[in-house]
Amino acid sequence: MSKNANTYELIYDIVRKIPKGKVTSYGAIGKCIGMGRSARLVGWALKSSSGENIPAHRVVNRKGILTGKHQFSGTHLMQELLESEGLQIVDDQIIDFEKVFWNPMDCLIK
DNA sequence: GGCGTGACTTGAA
DNA sequence: ATTCAAGCCACGC
């Protein structure tokens, strides 16, 4: 008996379930998979997800700031992607972050 | 096998 | 209210 599911797979699975026009935070995902406060792992996993079909641009820190936009191709690509989904971003920060925040627990509740 | 780093979070001063 | 510091887990060398 052992969990074959790697932490990265769990994170990828959650991020893939993020609906369009919504965003979430690293800590929320980390907590959702049972990591508690190791939100750093989520960021690390997402960075490793570079090349995967993961909408990592929908994942931001708890303040709603695009902390990892520099990891994306180009500089404002992440911002443009989010704006393209109907989000408003000013000074690298998402406006009405609470309103566009998607709870990863939603995929577990169902 | 140990140390440092990293797209974070939370609490306390 | 803002700022500082500590905690956390996984990966790379």
C-alpha cells in the first residue's frame, strides 16, 4: 500500500482543473493535496511543469501578484493570458482577486 | 547523504 | 497598517 501519485502529479491535476477566468494560490493547492504550508513545493512543481500543458498562469501567490511571470516566455505573457480570460491586472497584481479566486477544494468536494 | 535554493505562507513585533 | 523572520518540502550538486 503506497501512494503512487507523486506530489507533482497531484499539483498538475489540480491546476488543470482550474476553470477559465479563475485563479488560485499556491498555498490553497498545497493544502488541498495535504502539504499544508509547503506552498513552495507547488511553485517548484509549476516551474518544473514548464513544457507541460499546465495553465500555470492561473496560479499566483496569496496576494494575487504574478510572482512567477518571469518564468513565462516573454515578460507580460502571463498578464496578457490572464487579461485574455477577463481578469484585470495592474502593477502585476490581480484586481478583485477574491472574486476570481477558485478554491481547489472544489474538486475534492465534488 | 548533506546543504542550499526556491513561482510561498503565516504569525508576531 | 506594514515589515521581519521563521517554517515547510522537494530537487540539484
